Amino acid sequence: MRFVHTADWQLGMRRRVLGARPPKEAAAGVTGEAQARYAQARLDAVAALGRLADQRDAAFVLVCGDVFESNLVGPDVVARACEALASFRTPVLLLPGNHDPADAACVLRRPDFARRRPAHVTVLDSPGVHEVAPGIEVVAAPWRSKHPLTDLVGEQLADLGPAPPGTLRVLAGHGELDVLDPDDDEPARIRRDGVLAALGDGRIHYAALGDRHSTWVDAADDRIRHPGTPEVTDFDEVDPGNVLVVDLDEHAAAVATERVGCWSFVRHDTRLDTDDDLERLDAWLAARPDKERAAVRLALVGTLSLRQRSHLDDLLAAHGHAFAAVEVLPQHSDLATVPDDADLADLDLHGFAADAATELFAAAGGSDGGADTEARDALRLLHRLVGSDR
Amino acid sequence: MRLHRIRLRDFRGVHDREVTLAERGVTVLQGDNEVGKTSTVAALDLLFDAADSSRRAEIRAAQPSGVDAGPEVEAEVSTGPYRFVYRKRWLRRPRTELTVLAPSSEQLTGAEAHARVSAILDETMDRVLWRGLRVEQHTAVGQADLGGQDALTRALDRAASGAVGAASSPRPDPSVDDGLVERAVEELRRYRTPGGRATGELRLAEVRRSAAEAEHERCRTALEAVERDVAVRDRLDADVATVRARRRAHAAEVAELEDRWSGLQSRLREVETARSRAVLARERADSARERRASRDALVAALGADADVVTRAAEALAAHEGEHAAARDERDARRAADTAARNEAGAARRRADDAARAVSAARDRAELADLADRLQRAEVARTGLAAAGRVLAATALDADDLAGLEDLARDLVRAEAARDAAAARLELTAPAGLTVLVDGTEVTLGAGETRTLPVAGSRALSVPGVLDVRVRPGLDEAGRDDAVRERQQALAERCEELGVAGVEDARVARREADDAERRAEEHRAALARELAGHGDATALRAAHDAIRDRLGEDIPEGDADVPALRTAADAARDAADQAARAADEAAAACRAAEDAVRDADTRAAVLAERAADARHAHARRAEELRAARAAEADADLADAEGERLARARDAEREHEALAAALADDDPDTVEARVVNARAVDERLGGEAVRLEREHAETTGRLQAAGLEGWHDQEAAAAAELEVAVREHDAVARRSAAAQRLHDTLARHRERVRRSYVAPFRAQVERLARIVFGSSLSLEIDEDLRITHRTLDGTTVAFGALSSGAQEQLGLCARLACAALVDPADGVPVVIDDALGHTDPERLARLGAVFTAATAADGAAQVIVLTCTPERYHGIGAATVVPLAPSRRPGEHAREREAPAAVVEDTPARTPGTVVDLPRAPRAG
């Protein structure tokens, strides 16, 4: 039996790094153009995995939670999601996760979703065993509220009897395993021991999980898996952008990891002290593939002169146009701009202007943390004003 | 920059003129109005600024009218290391030519030449200062705007550095800080207004940020509301289930209680029935008792009635006695009354008789009195008539008597006077003797002495013995005459009056007076007697009336009136008493009559009462008989006893039932039933409320789902982050611009302040020549004179007189000219200034000009004037008189050109002007 295991579509998600919606006034700064392309990319990934399921002749597509970014996404997001789902020929099972729990506001029960929901799409909003096809059962552990007080998967497994002979059972759950995030205060953590035991005694044959955006497989039993999000959502994700094609029998699962995502979110930490460092950064940025679908987050540490800082600004501005986003992470950056004597000489000022520049240099001087950033900014401006005169 | 010469051709009114200027010091261009002084300066500006292709209004205005030639200007200038000749012609065959003479010779034409000159000028001279140091015609010489002049600033910088002794570093490119502060200001103005408010980018960023914050807050609030609703829905789901379960559980309890309650209710009804029965039996017993009691009462009433009848008959009988007594009494009273009335009548008559007797007696007395009075009146009238007759006989009245008396007195006086004055004759006889005196015998006693007055002649004779005649003197005779006159008058009067003499008159008078008095007395008596009657006739009439009344019995003797009166009084008293007795008898009679009537009435009443009582008794007896016929007394008593027993039985039964019910505590059961129903109702209400809230919350959630709050919130959050980031960046740039500007401005201020000192020193040096050595000036950082202090009095610049402002303004410009580096210097052009300056100050200003231009390399000063005497005081001036430069055809109409004009060769001597003849110009 073959099915497609995916999760965390997070439809309706926006990434701040990709900028705001186009502001009413034509102000400088990033616009929402990348945001729109990113939203489309998430839908494209869904369509792609649907095509994949069709091609591989999967019995069903199991989405383990977080189909939508929130229960409160707009009707446009719902409508587009339904359109994407309608392009599938394979049946689809949608499990409510922590972002779209089956509470009173559940988007999967909303009239606009219900009206557009294609016939082959089933919402697993009631917990328990669902028969998908003869001999195939899905044990659903949907989220019914944002903050459940128990291990929902464990709850289902506890009440579960052994699978009837000849029937394959897939557990559909959402949440972190306790081994991945040993947070004692979180009551909803999934107890791995329980899952392993259920797999071991044949109550279930595969534990399809969601919530972790990175593709992950349990070390003890490769039938416990997170497929990860089909399109990257954050910089700290490991190997996102995949879906799992699972060939399952009563004893084992053969899992193929298939890539459907097109975007990349990259974080780059580097030191900047010399002109060479700047050139390396320039080269690294230039070497990134698919820049229009890449967001780069830079954490820069080091000390630059005024001139070098101006160079850095120019460099980042130039690359910023090519990338979906280039962001210098302020909280992880420690970039000091220190004027040096060469900078002062460059200015070639006389009279009171020279006196003023000297004062600003003195205020901005030193690489210590207490340096006057405003004075540095003023010096950079002076640099620019003098430069513009020539 | 220095101007060596300027040549104008066909420029406004100037046909062709070249002016050569002194290279240093003052050049005064003097000439009449419209001779073209101002045109010379204007032409220089056009030469440097306007391309030969320009058709600016100034250029078109410079075109001479009616001449087919474009205006042309040529100037020879040295500036910096350069010296060049520059020529331009506009409008007709425009042309630009530049010949650079030093440092290396160059020849350029057209736009290239223009660009080259512009470059040279920009490089070597401060063109703003060039304009700033100029004083235009017709404008007040005020403060020159010197604050931003770079050449001056450099000069002052140099002076300041020199003043503080700092080694100024060489400045390979001194123009590098040109406009740096202005650019900093420009940069700052992108973010902040001069007032410090955010503007431009910063303002937009702030607006965007606050809008984003508001939007984000709005979305977040909405999201939280939805989340609250979700929680509410969950809670409501649970609550609805709880309420339903409780209602189900409660329903069983209600059913059980209701069963018990209905059982108790049927028993309650039984108790109620028993109670009604007992009450009914008790009522019946009561009615039997009442019937028996009423029979008893009837019997008793009959007895009472019989008593009443008896008592009424007794009363009637008793009254009959009283009745008869009353009638007897009445009859007696009537008899007494009649007797008393008769007695009273008799007494009255007696009293009347007595009164009449008294009256007659009184009349008689009065008649006698009246008769007396009549008699006395008659006597009085008779006396009165007699007196009247006497009075009528007497003619002498009182006045006549008084006249006589007067005359007699006069006589006596005259005689006395005569006697007093007369000689006296004293006769003394030693023995008795008789003598005749005037014929009268006078006997003298022995020793008697008699004195005789001698009045008139006296004849004394002792008869026979002696005759003596004594004659008075003359005076005595006069007196004797007076006496005789009076005697005569008296005698005459007496005769007139018919009296013998005075004595006689007096007697007559006394008699008349006595008659008068008697008449008066009689009149009084008459009046007294007639008093009350008017006159005698009336009196007599009264007398006659009384006499008539008395009639016959007039002389009834003297009746004793008081006795009669006493008798009359007694008779009247007796009559009164009798009348009173009669009245009392009548009253007693009336009382007796009343008593009889009362007794009659009472007898009637008593009779009626007795009849009533008899009737009542009869009726009652009939009633009792009828009642007894219907029901015997014994039957009534039996019925009463039987019904009372029955009532007691019924009451005992009810009490037994009620006690049995009370043991089962129906109140508690009822309270519980009522409570259970209320709980059920409340739970029902709770369920309805919960379902309503559930429906409302669900509705809100469905609506909220379609709002896409998550998308809105995410968008708002992204926008907020971008807005914050952008705002931070802009704010940082703004702060940097502010910091740079502040720092630059602060340093420039510091430098400027240091500039002020040398500038002030230079201005004061020049101004003291004009105003005296006590002058001091205050100058601000923009190098403007703010205050002048003279002889200890400080006055703001604006408050100074026009003349003083003009002089100080000129001093400031000349100070600039003296200060700036010769390489940077520009000519100071003064077009007809000092119109406000008095001759004394003008002379001093001449010294100022000289002092300002005395230094080696000091700037050129060019003065244009039509009143050369203003500038006569300038010692070092080179005076250039200007005459009209006209085309040859115009000479005939105008006076001859001055002799200084040389017709053919242009002079190259400074201070000369050449009015060139019109020469054919090269194409």
C-alpha cells in the first residue's frame, strides 16, 4: 500500500523577512512582491505533491496537521487551497493540527471550506479509527483546541485494539515527540514509548506525524516520521521542502523522500574585518542559486572602517535587489564601524569643517562598545556629503 | 579681480566709449545724469554672465534705438594669475572673443571663450562678494550681506589665525568646504523642518509606523476577540452538556416528589370536607339554640308587656286627682283676679280726684300773682310817665353845664390872678372900729387886722373920719378888665341857657338826673313784671285765661296746696299698688290656666300610652299563641340538644383526620415540590441562555472566519516590522544629519566669532575717521553691525539715522575691500551713494576711502557719481569725467564734447576716457 505522507502546509503563512504588503505611499523599503510569490510557491508545492501522488498511484495523501497557518485565514486562502486540492485525483485526508485545531473556529469546518471542499478530501476532525479503503485504516488524533492537556496520540493508542488481520493502520498525529523536545511542562508531547509499543504490537503499522518542519525519521523505528513542510518556512529548518512516499506493509515501510519545494531560507554567519572579508561575502552572495526564491539572513560580526562600511552598505543594497530578501540580523550581528585616520585624511577638510570632523572622529573613535554610533553615522554622512561635492 | 578698462559700443545711450580705471585706489567716474555711468557697471555684469546668444530683457534694453548694431562690451581684467581681454556682442552678429594675455597667451571665441572666462572667474574670485560689495544707485546703503562671503571669510580666517598666532596650515584647495554647511542643512531639512518638526522621509516613516502600529493593534485585538470566542464556545459546549445532565437527573426527583404531593393533596381535600361538615353541624346546632332562646324571649316579653299595661293604667288614675286640683285652683284664681281689678279701678279714680284738686289750687295762686303783677306794672308805667315829663322840662344838658363850669372857672382864675397882683390894704384897728369899704361896712375887732386887696379903686372910709380912695396902677386895671370880660361871658351864657347862674344850672341839672334815674327804675320794674309774657296785654290775657279756667270757684279760699299735693301723692301710690296687685292676680290666674291645660295634655298622653300598652300586649299574646301552635316549647328544647350532639361528632372526626395528615408533614413536601419545580425551571432557563449564547458565539465565529483576521494580522505585523525598521533607519539618518549639522554649525559659529574681531577692528578703524575715536561697534557672527556706541551712547543699527547707516555700511564694505586678499579681492562699486551725508562727514569719508585703499594690494574702489563734490575729499582718487558719447549725427544738436576727448587715439592713461569716433567695424 502506498500513500503520501506530508504535513505543515501552513497555507496563508507570511514571512516578515519577505517584506510588508505594498504600502499605500510609495515609501522606500521592501515591498510585498516576494511575499506574494512565496505564498504562491506554497500552493505550488501542494499542487506538486498532488501530481506526485497521482503519478505514484498513491492510495491517499495524508496531511498530518497545519494545513492552514491559522483557523482565521481569509476566504481567499481557503479558496486557493481548495483549488489546489481539487487538482488531485488521489484522496486526501486532512488532520487538524495546532495551527488549525478542530475548535469552534476550525477552518476545515468553515462554511467556505465546506462549500468548496472537493469530494475526495476528508477532514479527520473526529478522533478515532477511520476506514479509508477496505483494509486501510487511519487512526486520527486531531487537535481539538490550541492547548490540549494530554498526549492526543497516546490517548488514541491507549484505546486501540489490535488491527484486524489484513488491515494496515496508519496513525495520523501532530506534535513533537518527547525525545525531540523534552519539555516537561508541555502536556501534549507525544510519548515515543507509546508509539513504539503500538508499532511493536501491531496496533498500528506507521506513525505519520506533523508539526516538525524539518524532514525527520526516528532512530529507533523508521516508521515514525516527520515529513517536514513541503516548502521552507524558516531559516532554522533542516532539509525542508519534502514529502514522503510511503510503501507500507504489515512489517516495514519503504519511504522515499521527494522534493517539492523551490525556495530556500539561508542564514549566513561571517566575520567582516578586512576588505577581503567583504569580497568573500560579496562572492558568497553572488554564488547563491535561485536568488529570487532565496531569503538570506546575515549575522555579521567585525569592525569596519567608514569606507568599508559604505562598501558593505552598497554591496548589500546591490544584492538585495536580486534576492527575495537580504536581512542583517541585528541581534546576532556585532558590526562596529570605526573611523580610522585614513578616513579623516580622505575627507580632506579644512577650517571649521576639519575641526568638526575631528570632533566627530573623536566621539566615534575606538572599537569599544561604548562608541558613539550617532557620531559614526554623522561621519558617514559627512563622508557622503564631501564625496558628493567632487 | 581688477578692472583695467571697459569699453562700451552701441550700449544704451553710449555710442562708443572706453574708460580706463586706476589699478589701485579710488576711481571716481563723474558725469551728468544719463551719461552712462550705471550702464558701465551693468555692461560688466552682462559681459560676465550672459552668453552672446542671450536675448535677455537687459540685453534687449541695452540695444540703442534706431541703430542697426548690437550692444558690445569689452573689458580688460586681471584676476588671480590671469589677465585677459574679453569682448562680447549680442543681438546683431553676436560674438565672443577672449584673449588671455597672462600667464600664457590664449585665444578663444564663442561658447568656449564664455566657458573659459566663467571657469577663470569661478576659480579666482568670489562672485557673491562682487555683488555684495556693490552699492546700487537709488538703493539705501545698508548692511552688506557679508556673512557667507567665502573670500571675506578666508580673509577673516587668516586674520583670526594671525590674531591668535596659530600656524595656519597651507591650504592646497581652500574651496573644499564650499557649501558644506549648506549641504548639511539641506540633508537635515530632508528630515526636520527648521522648527525641529519631523518632515519628509522621517515624517512619512513616523506616519507609516504609527499607522502600522494602529493597524496591528486593531488586527491583534480582533484575533484575541476570536480566540476568546473560541474559548467561550468550548466552555459553552461543556456547560450545555452539564446542564442537560443535571436536568435529566433532576427530572426523576421531581417525579417522585410530585407523586407524593398528589397523594397528600387528595387527603388534604378529605380533611377539608370533614371540616366543612363540622362547620355545617355547628351552624345547625347554633340555629336550634337560637330558636329556643327566641321562644324564651317571647314569653318574657309578654310578661313585661302586661306589667307595662298595669303601670299605664295606674299612672292615668293617679293623674286624674292632680287634674281636678288644678281646675279648682284655676277657678279660685279667676275670682281673685276680678276683685283685684275692681280695687285697682277705684284707687285710680281717687288718685285722679286728688290730682285735680292740686291743679285747681295751683291755678288760683297763679291768678293772684298775675293780678299783683298787673297792678305793679301799672304803678311803674305811671312813674315812668311822670319822670318823662320832668325830663322834657329840663333844657339844660350835661355839656351846657360843663361849658358854664368852664366859664366860671376862668372867671375865678382871672379874679385870683387879679387879687394876687393887687395891692393889699391892711387894716388894723387898735380898738373896734367900723369902716366903710367901698360903701360896705366892715367892722374890725380890737387888734384885728384885715387885709383888703386893692382892685380898681377902693374907697375906704371911716365914716366921717376919713375917706380913703385907693387907686390901682395901670397893670392892676388890665387884670380887672379880664375879670370883667369873663364875668360878661358867663352872664351871657347863663342867659342863653335860661339860668340864673352857675349854681342854678347845677340845680337844674341835678333835678334832670334824678328824673332820669327814676324813669330807669320804673322801666326796670315794668320789665320785671312783664317777664315771661312780653307785654302787659299778654299778661292780662294769661290772667284772664286762668280766671276763665277757674270759672265760678274762683275765690275758694286759700286751699292748702302742699297738703293737697301730699294727699294726691298718697292716692297715686295707693292706685299703683292696687294696679300691681291686680297684675299679680292676673298672672296667677294665667299660671293656673296653664297648669290646667298641661294636666289635660298629660291626661291624654297617659290615656294613649295605656291604650298602646294594651294593644302590644294583645299582639304579643297572639304571637306567642301562634308560635306555640306551630311548635311546642318542649320540641324546641329537644331539637337543640340533638343538633349539638351531632355537631360535636363532626368536629371530632375532622380533628382526627387533620392530625393524621399533619403527621405526614405536607408543608415540607409542598416546599420540596415547589423547589424542585423552580430548579427545573431554572435549569430550563439556563439551558436556553446557554444555547442562545452558543448560537451567538457560533455566529460570531462564522463571521470572523470569513474576515481572514490571521492574514490581516500577519500582514499588519510584517508591515509594522518594516515600518519600525525603516523608521529606525530614517531616525538614525536624521539623528546623524542633526549631529553633523550641529557639529559643523557649532564649529562655524566658533570660527565666525573669531572672525568678528578682525572685521570689527577694520570697520572701527575706518568708522572712527568719520565718527571720532570714541566709536565702538558690535558685530554679530553674520558680520552685521548690530549696535553703534558713540560717546558712551549705544544705539541699534536700525535706529541710526539714514546718514549714519549709509556711512557705516560704506565703512563695512571698504573694510572688506581692505581685508580680503588681493588675489581674492573684487572691486567695490559705489553708484552715487552718500546722498544722506553732510559735507563735514563727506570730508571725513574721503579720508576713509584713502585709508581703506592705502594698503598695498587693496581692492579697487569705483565710485560713480553725478555730484563730484561729494567725493572731492578723497585724496587718492583718480577722477574720470564722463561726457555723453554720441553718434556723429547727434553732435549738431548737442553741446561740444569736453576738451579731454581725444578724437583719434584711445588713451591708455588711467583716469581718462576716450569717446571714439564712429569707425567702420570689422565684419
